[in-house]
Amino acid sequence: PAGGSDPTFHPAFNGVVNAVGLQPNGAIVAGGAFTVANSVTRHRLARLNADGTLDFTFAYLPGGANDAVRALALQSDGRILIGGDFTTYDGVNRSHFARVNLDGTLDWQFDPGSALDHTPYAVVETFTDTNQTVRKILVGGSFTLANGAPRRYLAQFNDNGSVDPGFNPSPDPGANGIGGFVWAIAVQTDHKVVIGGDFVSINGVVRNHIARLNADGSLDTSFNNPGTGASDSVRALTIQLDGRILVG
């Protein structure tokens, strides 16, 4: 709590850790470019116990991703969404996007088809109903196709892995869409979506690196560009309990 390093917590990876998620029991899911965690082979996804020791029940050999995991999100049901440079998981084709079961094996119920044509950097679970029964998954990154559908840097998937046709930031093929990579996503309680990234416009409207979208993906013009916006790329977002947005 005082900010010093915790001497009782010392996991060891042989490569970069890009994303972490905390499970309700204190276990930590880590994704990155590593192939070894705590001296044991783990292909770019591992789970640690709360004390930093390796959870041997998760992501065992020969499974895992064939390239780096860049983003992950823990669903409310415990399953894990991952995005990254990989094209297979557990030897099954999963182009840059997959969902993993509680034991680290591939979730076959989630089939994104051809998935994404390039790397995602942000993955977020959201719900479109107040009872939280209609699960959606937002993905942002450097891709332009989501299961073959044009989706420029931002897409929404249904719970079975299909692309949600009701969410499209650029429904007009002639529109410019989002003008740069999306690095960060945060969802408000009213289902509006705040995004951050490299872009300086959305469908021709100036939005310097931060914008808010309506639930259908259209630009929320009531969220006016804050002055000149951010002077460079926004890589992280989170929403406070009072609704204000923290930006990094």
C-alpha cells in the first residue's frame, strides 16, 4: 500500500507482459509475448495465484497462442477474451481474437470466423440491456475487417462470435470512419462508448484522440471535443464512479 515492491510477490516471465486481469478470487491472468512463466512453458497466456505462484491448472501444454497476446478482458462469467498478434490458439485458427475457458482451453462456443485482419489493442465486455443478459464484446485496434465485414479499427461482436451488424461507426461506405487506430475503450453505464487512439477525426468530424460513440457506434456529438483534445495518442481510458473519464 505504501508503494514499495511487495517482496512476497515475484513471478518471472521470459518475455513482455502486455495485459493483466484480476479474477474475483485474486488470481491474475497475464498475456504477452512470453513462452515461460515461473520456469514452466506457457504459450503467451498464464494464470498466477494471488501470491504470484503459477496456477498449474490453467493453460497447460501444448495449448496457447502462437504469437503475442496484446489485450485481454475477463468476462463476468469468468471466461477470458484475448486479442493480439496470434493466428491460432490451441492449434485452432483464431485470427487475432479468441475466447478462452476457465481452464485456459479454447472456447469453441465462441467462433469469430475469419475474425480480424490485424491486431487488436483493446477488448471490453459490455451489455446492451439493464439485466445484463445480452453480452456484447467491443474490440479496438489496427484492423479494418471483422469476419469479412468492413470495420475500421473498431467492431462489436455478439456472444457467439458473430459481428454485431447493429454497431457500425461508419455505416456509409463513403464516410471516412474512425481516422486512426483505437487503443483504448471504456463503456459508460448508459452504454455509450468512449474510445481513445491515434485518430484526429471520425467521419470527417474533428475528434483529437478521444471521442464518445452512441450505442449503435455513431458519433455522439453531445460529447464535444474537449478544447483541442489530446496532443497525441490516447492509450488508456477508465471511467470513474462519478462518470468522469481518466485519460492516459
